[in-house]
Amino acid sequence: MLVELTEVIGRQVYTNDARLLGDVSNVVVDIENAKVDGLFVADTNPLLVEDSASVNVPFRWVAAVNDIVLLKYFPRRVAVRRTTSVPPKTATAAPPAPPAAPSRR
């Protein structure tokens, strides 16, 4: 069965143990190698993904695509990576440019 990429958007994604992960909001395509690289899933289940953050599911984890998308693997829980705030570096003055060499004509 062939499915067009646009038809996958909006389909529900379920884990291998029948838990609803979320809805496909976009498809990640590797243009150079002409293959689907992943599915971007939005409105995720807060029991599976911290803060219901959107996730990119690698296509190798997909078992089947039909009326729904069924995954053959998904981690038990996905945590959101927190970034630490780093104070901005203070601007330093650039060293003065060397004097121009006199031109000989």
C-alpha cells in the first residue's frame, strides 16, 4: 500500500503497547537520499513526553502506516532537555589594524 506524505499528516501515532503518542504534524525528508527520515509528532501525550513537547520520531521506529501510525519502538518516557543559561561574553575591542605599508610608485 502506498501512502502519500500529505496523507500522513494528521494521523494518530501509537506506541507498540497501544498508547497514543500524538498526531503527525510534519514529515522529515532526507532529500539527498530520497527517503523519509522521521515523523514530527505534536500534541504528545504528557505521560510519554514531558511538557507534551513535540518530538521527531525516527522513521526506523515506525512499524506500519495505515489509518494510524504504529511504532515498533518508543522510549518509556522522553524528558525535555533543559539548557543552562550562559552569561553572554563581554565584547572585546578588536586589536588595532596594522598601519598600511607605504605604496611605492
